[in-house]
Amino acid sequence: MINDIPKIDLHCHLDGSVRPETIIELAKKHNIEIPSYEKGTIMKFLVAPADCKSLVDYLKVFDIPKKVMQTEDALRRITFELYEDAAKENVKYMEVRFAPMMHTFKGLALNEVIESVVKGVKDAEEKYDIRGSIILCCMRNQSEDDAFKVIEAGREFLGKGVAAIDLCAAELDNFCDKFERAAKYAKSIGYRITIHAGETGVGINVYDAVTKLAAERIGHGVYIKDCDKAYKIVKENNITLEMCPTSNVQTKAVHSIEEHPFKKFYDNGIKVTVNTDNRTVSNTDMLKECRILFDDFKLSNDDYRKIYLNSVNAAFADDKTKEWLLTF
Ligand SMILES: [Zn+2]
């Protein structure tokens, strides 16, 4: 039954979702040094340890995949394979996000990076019953100027594969102020906006992301549970939360699945959705995440339908795609 239900993944990072086999193959082909060329061993370096101390600790694992994601061919292939894997889980629509700046270390221009990923999505759309959109991540630890560069580079792909911007990397207090102008500009030229916020302890960041950056969706948002102001604005403005249960346990956003606020938020009318975050790093997929909804959060099929519809409504997809998603 889990296999058959239609699924939507709105929060999935490209560099956290690379097949280990592909990392080994690309590393060999391009003479790139990685800790091991054997699948069982390299997995130990690619999957975040269960005893991660924090989000910062969790983010360290991304260094290896980034090493092999510096050419057009590699980016296109990795994107295609991610959509291929998702299609096999009956994911009908997936938004994949990545930070273009992290793929320019061997000379690719930002627009070349973005174009390669867009091509990978198209390749998969032609072959499988799945649709996709791309979200461009600006890094919170980089400058506002860098954010503008990413926004400009993605502009020519808006409506042609690219749909939105995001801010990611480690979460600091008051990170929103630095990116207010960039977010306003992105919105004015047609980008949709989702922001990682309230993932690890700072609930008020969610309030700021909505009021200062015009976020329509929030990545995670776990910590609105401890911040009335943020909780209220999310509920009243119908802001959708992209929740990723397995990842939230790994990053210590919550101590265990039992403590996850997903069900409570759902019961209180918050627009929650379920997503993977990082398939390889979190050793998960949409089958596992959906199983958590049924087995741990004790949701019914009707509940699942409502969550699926939350995802359809919040998707940064065109009307035609949304209509198609409602046929499942
Ligand atoms: Zn994320």
C-alpha cells in the first residue's frame, strides 16, 4: 500500500541525495580522491551518523558528494538518477534544491550549473511519470551579493524548470535581515520563496522569514512549537511547513520520532507536508517517510490524502501540473 499511494517531495537536496555508486564511479573517472571506492565503506562517510551532535555536524557529510558534482555531465546525471529513484517510489512531483555556488569549484559558471540540473529533470520527465521543479539555494553563510548572483543566474530558467529560491546552511539567530533586499528582488522578478527556518531551536526565525522575506513555505519549522508569534503567523497565513521527520531526528531538531510535532501541528490545522530532505545523508526515501506517518504518527488514509493535498497546493508548479497531480 505504501508503494502505491501517490507522493510528493517538496524538500529534497540534490547533494544530499546522490547514489553512492555514482559517487564512486565519478570519482574514479575524474581521479577525485574520496575516503573509499567501495560502497559499504563510502556509505559510512555519506550517511550522517545517528549520534550527530547538531545540524552543523550533520552538514559536514556533504563535502564528499560536492567533490564529484563539479561538471555539467555529473550534475545532469545525478539529477536524473534522483528523479529516477523517486519515480520508482511513485513520487509524482518533486522539487529538488541545490546551491549553485557550491558547484563552481572547477570553473563552471552559475548558469551552466543550473542548466545542467534543469536538463537532468527534463530527461527524467521524458522517461518517467514524474514532474519536477528546481529551487535555487542561497547560502546563509555567504554574502547578500552572492545571493543576488544566484538569483540573476537563475532568471533565464524561471518558468522553464526553476521555480523558487531558498536560504540554507547552518541556522543563526536573525539571519533574515541580511537577505531582505535579495528576497524582495527575487519575488519581484517571479521567484517563489521558501526558507529553511526554525529547524534547530530558533522559532522566531520563522516569523522573520514570513514577514521580512515573504516566505510562502518554511523548510522544517519545527521550532514554531516554542514560539507563539511564529506559530500564529504560520497558522493564520496558511504557510506550509516542509517537514522531514528522519532528518529532524538526525539533526537533533527533535530527540526522537515520538517527540516530533508533526501530528500535533496537523491536528491543529497547520499545513504540514512530508519530505525526505536528504535521501543519502539521511538514509531515507519517500516510502520510509510515509511509513512514519502511518506507523509512528498513526495517521489514516484520509489524513494522508489531506497531507498530499497540502503538498499539491503548496507546490511551486504550474496549474497544469497541479491539475495532473489531483488525478491521482
Ligand atoms: Zn533542507
